[in-house]
Amino acid sequence: MKYTLILLALAALASCAGKTAYRDACSGQLSTAWAELDVAKAEGFAGTVSYSKALGLLGMAKSMQTVENFDNCVKHAKDARYYIAQSRKGQ
């Protein structure tokens, strides 16, 4: 019984440590993506579609950051940065 409690406590601590592994990356990716979005000039209709996709992905990334799901935050922010680049190209 005593060992079970120790194992549960260790498992809880390990899960907390894993949860924050992407915290800094999430914050950095979001900041960079918002800055890029601010200066992006969408070219044509296709660029506007990519810009809209990027905006939606940044909203999802911010939501993931809020609920401390940092690995998905990083994924969505990186995807948003891709679409920001595409919007500049008019694609």
C-alpha cells in the first residue's frame, strides 16, 4: 500500500513535468506568429484564405496555451506560421 502511494505520487510529478516541457516554445512560437501576422500582406484571394487559416490556427494555439496543452500549442503556432508565409506569396 505504501509503495503504491509513492508510485502514484511519482507518476503525478512526472506528468506535471512533461506538461510544461513545451511551455517556452509555445510562448515563443505564438509571439513570433502574431508578429508575422501583423506585418503580413495577403496577396489575392488565395492569400486571404491562407491568412484566415493562420488566424484560426493562432486562436486554437492560444486556447491550447490557456489549457496548458503546450505541445499542441506549438504545433498550431507552427502551422499558422506556414500559412502566414503562404498568404504573403498569394497561395
